[in-house]
Amino acid sequence: MITNFFFFIKIIRTFKEYNILKLIRKNIKFKFLFDVFTFLISLGKKKSNEYKESADGIRVAQALNQLGPSFIKLGQLISTRPDIIGNVVAEDMALLRDSLPPFSKDEAIKIIEQEFQKDIDQIFKNFSEPVAAASIAQVHFAKIMNESQEIEVAVKILRPNIKEIIEDEMKRLEWLTKFLENFQEFKRLQAGSIVKKAREVIKFELDLRYEAAAASELSENTKRDENFKVPSVFWDKVSQKVLTIEKVNGLPIDKIDNTQIDKQQAAKNLIVTFLRQSIRDGYFHADLHQGNLFVDESSNLIAVDFGIMGRLDKQNRRYLAEIIYGFIKQDYHDIAKIHKEAGLIDKNESIEDFSQALRSIGEPIINQKAKNISMGNVLVQLFEITKQFNMSLQPQLLLLQKTMIIVEGVARNLDPNINFWEVSKPEIEEWLKDELGIKNRLKETQETLKVLARKVPDLPNFLSRAENAIDTISEMNREKEPSPNYLFRGGVVFIIILGIITLI
């Protein structure tokens, strides 16, 4: 309990330093007690005005960055919840990158040797000093021999004792959220559910084998996309604490000024790539910021860091595609029908009223210049309106919305005049054509039959045994009463069929 209390004091001191307490104070009723408490625990702490002029979201993100790895991941999750913290704060927080000072090269070598039970020279050649460091892991460059060929690789290594550090921080955060949720003013923040989700996300990031699998799956999905590449994974040099992938041969996307690279094409490739991953594949890189994107000399994109990935099921993919296409066509009634047919809004809600609400989003952007239109912001407004119509959203849609805002930001840095709608339209039209076409319908029917076959694998034998059982029962019935028993026989058949349907 005492250590938890000191943990709480540390948080308050940090929030005071970054001038965040005023944001909390706005939303609580016991302001006087809060002011007295924060004044007492911050005595002796020199007041800083350094962050006073920064945007609210930037200050929150910087404070979380200072508090430790768990808080950084918490901040990344909070930035996907504009419904809780507001759009402006969410967008500001999404812009801040996860970075911390690196640990030593010697410590990294020690971890590698423990993981593979070999000397470093037997695993890597020319193992470098750290080239990038974040809250969970850091990256080094090296060389390996693969099929008698020397290959340059990037080696990602978990921070020493990071699992224990995060476990300790998460326990304290869970204690803190339970304490704060005793006060009604904090309940609406849903802090407990956010911390729980953070624990689930971090669990995967603490095992680099999952990231290797994510890179492999993304590579498999996009292997025919000429404008997007995923570095190869070298599985014999992957463990829980070490990930080895092909070193990227390209320039960071924010360093391509004054080069021969076509920035407009790179911007277009980024939007197309994101749409294909999210709508076509239902599996998308959810952290496509400038630090994770490189461009080769042909303007093709190369992604790194696969720790945060998003998934969309078939229904949400179709929903997203039809929503975007509906806005492109300015067919608000069609968008409203899609929501209703998919069961995304209450059946008692009026399609006409919902269509009118959608028009309030779409009409203001019709005559806007392309550079002023943000699909990410359109989704933000859409999700706000859907709440008024009792529609609940899956967390992955919010993650997609956050990623879309980041993608748009990077694309506009490359080409300020890029038209998101114009680039999106052919991709979405093609996907919808395939999705709603006869070929896909036949495929869906085939999948349904496969499921049926798995659930009733011995259907012919089952029906044969049922027929024999009917004959036996009928014979016994005839011995008692010679009258026809077609009704009885039909009833048994009906019960058997009903049983099959129930099984299915």
C-alpha cells in the first residue's frame, strides 16, 4: 500500500510538471480538496513553465513518456479513444513517438548470447551500437550468413528486465484505477478497461516471436503488391527477446527531399497500401508513422516495426468500404441503409434521420479542396454520430481511425494536394466488385458447405441409420395396430431433420 501511494505521488508530480493537472481539475467536482492535495505532494518540486505553451495532447504524451514503458503504451491506446479524451488531444498524442535512451551494446550482446547459448561471433558479424531505442526494445545492425551469402540485418532486442518492470507498473496502475473509480467523476474515463487492454497489447510486444509472425503474415498478404515491401524474417535468429529481420534498403520517408524519389507517387502508394491491408486483407500495420516507413528509389514503401497490428473481420471490412464509397458518391441514404442492414444501428432508429445526420458530415466537405479533406476526421465525426443512434463500435475500428489519421498526415507531408477520395475510389470499387460478385458468392457458399460437412461429417450414414430406425419402429407399431402410420413416420422424419438443423 505504501509503495502504491508513493507511485501515485510520482504520477501527480509528473503531471504537475507538465501542467496536466488543470485538465483533470476541469472534470471533477471536489476541486478544492484536489487543489490542496496536489499542492501538498508537490511541495519542494520546482515549477516548470517549459511545457505550458505546448498542446494538451503533446504534454500528456510527454508526461507518460517520462513515467515509463507501461505509461507509454497506455498513451498509445488512449490516443485511439477520441470518444473519451476528445479529438484534438487524441490527434496530438498520436503524433508523439515512443523513444527512450538506449541501453549499452554490451548488455545487448549478453541478452543475445543467453537467448541462443552461443558466442555473439557465432550468431552475428559486425554487431553495431544501438541505432534506435524505444520503451520496450532497441535496434542494432549486424550481418549474417544465409545460404552462403552475407546479408545485412536489423536486430531488435528487448530491454533488460522489461517484463518484470512492466508487470510491476501494470499492477500499480490496476490498483490506481480501482482507487480512482471510487469517484464518480473518473468512472466515465473507463481507465480500468484501458489498463486491461494495455496489458493485453503489451503481452504480445514482450515476445518478439509474435512480431516476427506479424511481419510474416503481412508479407504473405502483400507479396503481390509491387509498391509495398516487408523485410524478410530470419527465423533461426528469432527468440522471445531477439528479432532478426532484413535491413531496409531505402531512405526514411521524411528524408526524401532533394532526391529523385517521386514524393507524389510515394504518397499515393501509402494510401493504396493502407486501404488494401485494411479492406482487402483485414490485417493492417497500425503504426505507419514516419519512423516506421522507408522509401526505395522506385517510390515503393518498406515498413518496419510490426508490434502494433490491427484486424478487421469481413463485416467491418465491407462496412468500411461501403461507408467510404458512399461518401465518395455522396449517397447518404445508402450509407444509412448499410448501417441498418448490418445491424450496426438499432432497428427502431429511422434511416431517414440517420441519413440526415450523415449529410451533416458529408455536405461541408463537398466543395472543399482535396487538401482540406481528411477521411480520418470524417470517420471521427461518423463514430460520434453513430453513438447517438445507439451504435457500439469495435475497438479495432477506433484503431483503424487513428491509423488512418496518421497515414493521411504522412501522405500530406509528401504531397499536400493529394486527393484521398480520388486515390481511394478505384481500390474500393474493385474490392466491392470482387466482394459482391458471383465468384465470391460461390466461394462463400463453398465455405458454408465445408462448415456443414465438418459439423455433420457422417450425414449419409446418419440418414441411413435413421431410416432403419423408422422401419423398426413402424414394424413394431404395425404389430400393435395394423392401420397406416404415415403421420407417425413423417413426424419422426421431421424430428430427425430438426435435429440436423440444430446440429448445423
